Amino acid sequence: MEPVRESFWNMPQPWTQILLYVGLAVALGFFGYGLYRRISLWRQGQPDLRCDRFGRRLWNLLVYALGQVKVANEVFPGLMHLTLFFGFLLLFVGTVLIFFNDDVVGPLFRLHYMRGSFYLGTEAVLDLMGLVFLLGVVLAIVRRYLLRPARLENRPDDLLVLLLLLFLGVGGYLLEGLRLAVQQPPWGSSSFVGYALASLISALGATGPGALVAHRVLWWVHAVMALGFIALIPYTRLFHLVTNPLNAFFAPLETQAALPMIPNLEEAEVLGAAELAHLPRKRLLDYESCTRCGRCQDVCPAFLAGQPLSPRQVILDLDAFMLQRGRVPLVGARGRKFEREDLELAGGVVAEESLWSCTTCMACMERCPVLIDHIGTIVELRRYLSLCSGQIPGSLRAALDRTQRAGNPYGQRGGRMQWAEGLGVPLMADVGEAEVLLWVGCAGAYDPRNQKVVRTVAQLLQRAGVTFAALGDEEQCCGDWARRAGEEYLFQTLAQTNVQTLKSYRFRTIVTACPHGYNTLKNEYPQFGGTFSVEHHSTYLLRLVEAGRLQPQEAWTKGPTVYHDPCYLARYNGVVAEPRQLLERVPGLVPVEAVHRGRRALCCGGGGGKMWMEEEPDKRVNQVRLREFEAAEASAVAVACPYCLSMLDDAVKVKGLEEKVCVYDLSEILAASLPSA
Ligand code: SF4
Ligand code: SF4
């Protein structure tokens, strides 16, 4: 006797099938209506959802939505979500296979593929996946209601969804167990979980007519729940099953290290976003994709320092506002309630203090499993504050004004080569061409501590025999922080001037000790026609050492040394290994690591314009980072960024640790290890 799947066993026909189809149509109707309402919300945004480079987008969907690669990077939540997701996915595939067998190819073509070994194999796999799925549900319940990690917030629909999933899983096994207990087919053991339940039911002697009634009742309850599940998707947190694949598919394929340019700035009607309709559709899809996992909040330096910013809350508040304004029917509450619906996004829906607390460190985006672009939203809202409403912190406004007047946030006119006094560093204007153009940066030009760093870099280049020159007073602020503060006008003016200047000289590569300048010149100046070879001094110096042009010999005597990864180098540009390799070349240097390092390093607090803003003394990001270095028992901190140097130096001084911890630029450590010339 060939094993075969019997459709609608114990269910009266044709009524069961007819009612099931009607129920499915109703459920799909609810689903379709909910989906339509949500899509209508996104359509109010600026059209930007693109399908170009379809293969790459499909790949992103497979890797991030189906493969869940970013979900898996935390052990317990990763295991919970992966078991839940893959168990559900394979059960769904199995259900579709059965549906096609019973309701499509079977009746239409008399083709029943659910038979023989294929049928038995499918049953075994589905039973296994049912267990995986239930494990995920149980882990989710344990985590959410017993372990209760601080970052998880519970809403009523969370419980509803978990109970629904639990019932669907357990109910499916019970149905199978009852059927096998009554039918007792010789191949029953391939459905090993259902078979075990059937054995139990048989042992209890519950295989009489009562079992048939119980099966029939349970079948209907299970069917109603399954159809209810489909219908509820757009009205509960289950909607992320739809939005997450879409968000992965429409994710930008270009580097996210560059902020998008506002084209035709003079003619743009709105600068930044005052309301939802001013935002690109992809941003609105971002808000709908948030699973409230809290990973972004866990790594946000501003949040950790006690400042009024949670990247998760920014996203959730914008979503709640959009849903409230769109009158989207929901099961259970969807976050914050707004008294007024005519609020501006910046300053109304999201508090100004939250927006100005962001250092644009990108830690949130690095960790977000569903590819949400927090910085894109924050900068869009900052642009509105800076360019339209003028609500901008006083100290930041002053720095912007100084830059407008003098071309740098220090407000100094000229004198950009003071740092090089006595070194004989040539100007590009005099030599016209050089192997290396040394991009000094504003901190290197005017901040006394950072002047020493650029001086050291120049001396190292001279020692290695590199022909280089600087722009001197022709160099303007690169504009990185102004752009991230939302001042796109000023940024574009600076960028255009610098690109024009750089294009007028011949050089092989630009070398800079500033990761912000590095990122802007490398990733953002191409938007203005300036595509140059740009290198950070850490990688350039490493190559000089590897080529034997610089030979570290003297032992490092400052004790265990921790390397602090600058956000704009490690996260924005993936430069993580080279600075460490450079330090490894220094004899006697004992490297230690902070708990957060590499692409997961914690910010120093100086990016995104924060360098020019006041911070409350007890809420400083640099102090949070310094505590990590203390925990690593480091007595020296190696940095590779002028902001990091200033912020961490400051943190050490404020805490009175000058005797215990010293902060150096990588170049200074390398220079100290060279034999006297
Ligand atoms: S970019 Fe950094 S500071 Fe800004 S919200 Fe994200 S994690 Fe927080
Ligand atoms: S924004 Fe991303 S990381 Fe943050 S809570 Fe939402 S899904 Fe999680």
C-alpha cells in the first residue's frame, strides 16, 4: 500500500472545503486591505524606491531578510529569532505544497505528488520544523516575560502574536496525533512527533468516536486561527514579515558613508523634512520595518551617556505618528499617542534635543538587523532645523558662522601652515605637483594638540623620503560636521571650493590624519565632481613601514596600549586591521582591546557636529568610552582622529587621570619608535 496524503480526512465534504475557501478569501481580503492602507502611507513620501541592479537587491533580500545574517549576531535573541523564523518559513512552504497538492494540481490535473517517499520525507521534515518553530516560540516567551531584558518593551499585541503562534504549533501536532491514532497507517512513524502523540492517545484509549469529534472541532479552531493569522499580519507587529524583505530589497546600494546631496539647493522648495511627505519613501518604509528589538539603543553612545536620544524611539515615534495620521486600524497599541496631528517632525514628533544628541557614529545602523538608516532620518530633520526653522544650538550656530566667515570652525583667517613652522613643508601653489597632498584639516591647522600630530606626520613623510606638499590657506574646512549638522548650503559651498582647488594640482594621493576629512573627500566629494585617491595616515604609514622606509626600533615604554577605532574610519570605511598592524610593528608595545572595538567600537562623542556643542558634564560620551579603556587596564590610548584625540584627552583631564592614562595619535607612537635621526 503506497503512502498517500488523504485530503480533509474526517471533515465533511464539500462543505469543509467550500467554507475554507470562503474563510481564506475573507482573510486575504483583510490582509489586502491592511496592506493597501500601509502602502498608502508610504506613497505620501518622495518617490525613491528603485529596482535597478535587481540582482544585487535580490541578493540583499536573500542575505538580510531570508538569511537573517544580522539577526544572528547576538546569541540568545539570534537563536530565538532564527528558530522562529526558519521553523515558520518551512512550515509555510509545507502548507503551500499541501495546498497545491489538494486544491490545485490534484483536482485540475489529477496529479497528487504528496505520496510515496516524497510524502513521507515531507512529513518528517515538517514535524522537525514544527519542533524548531515551537522552540523559537518558547524562547521568545521566556525572554520576553521571564528574562525581561531592559531593552524589550512589551505591548499587548506581542502576547497575542506569541499565543497565536504557540497555538498554531501545538494545535498542528494535536491534529496530526488524533488522525494517526484513529487511522493507524503503517507509515505513521515518519511523522515522528505526531506519532508519539498518537501512541499516547492510543495508550489512553482515546481513539473512539470522541476522538473524531475532538479532531473535527480542533481542525476548525486551528483553521480559524491560521486564517486569523493571515488576516492579522498588517494590523500587528507581524507586519515586519512584509516590510523587512522590502526594506532589504530597497536598501541603498551605494555607500552609506556619504549623505545624499540636495540637488539644486537654490531651487529646492523644502530643505530637510518638516512633514512625512517631505521624506523619501524608503525612510517611511524604514519606520514600518522596526521590530523594536532595541539593538540600536543598546549601542548608542548618546543613550549610554544618559543623553535624550534613543535611535529606536526616534524610529518608533515617527512610525506611531505616521500610523496615527493615516488612521490605520491596529490590534493593540502602536506606541506613543500624539495630541496634535499637525506637528512638525523636527522638534514636534522628535525632540530637538534628541536630534542634536546624535554623533552620527553609525553604531545603530551597524547593529540594526533590518537595515534601518537612522542617520538619514536624523540628518534630514536636522537639515530642516538648520536651514528652515533656524532652531540650532547656540554654540553650533557660532561654529557655523565662523566657518562661513573664515572657512574653518576656529574662525581664524589664514595661518593654516603655523603647524609646519621650521619644517620646510612646501605649498602646492609653489610646487604645482607632488606625490602626496597632505590634507591638514582644521584641527590639524589650528588646535595646538592636533598641530603636533600633523607636524609628526609631516616629519615621518620627510623621513621616509615622500615628496609631499600642503594647500596652506587654500585649504578650507572639508565641511563634514557642517553637513551632518544639517547645514547643506555651507557644506556644498566648502565642497565646491575644495574640489576646484584640488583639481588645479597634480598629485598621486591625498593623505590625511583626519577620518572625517578622509570620509568626506573620498565618499562625498565625488558628488561634486571631485574623485581623488584618498588615504588615511594609518594605512599610508603602515605601507611605509612595510616597505622599510620607516623602521621602528625603539621600545614603547608607556605600558599596555589600547587602540580606539574612530567611527568614520572603522564603521564608515571598514579600516580596522591596518592601524592595529601599525601598532604591532612598534617593538615592546603590548596591545589590549576595549570591550567594544573594530566596527563595534564606541564613539568618542565628537562626530556629527558634537565637537562644537556643549554637553552636560555628567552626560559626556567621552567618559563612557574612557571607562572602557580603564576596564581594559590600558595606560596608553592610541587614536587616529583629531576629534578622538581632543575628546579623549579631555575625558582624561576631567577625570584627573593624567598620571595614569595618556592619549597619543598613532603617528606619535610610530615616531617615538624610530631611532634618532
Ligand atoms: S548614529 Fe550613533 S549617536 Fe546617532 S543615533 Fe545612531 S548610535 Fe546614536
Ligand atoms: S531600529 Fe533596528 S535595531 Fe533599532 S529597534 Fe528597530 S529594528 Fe531594532
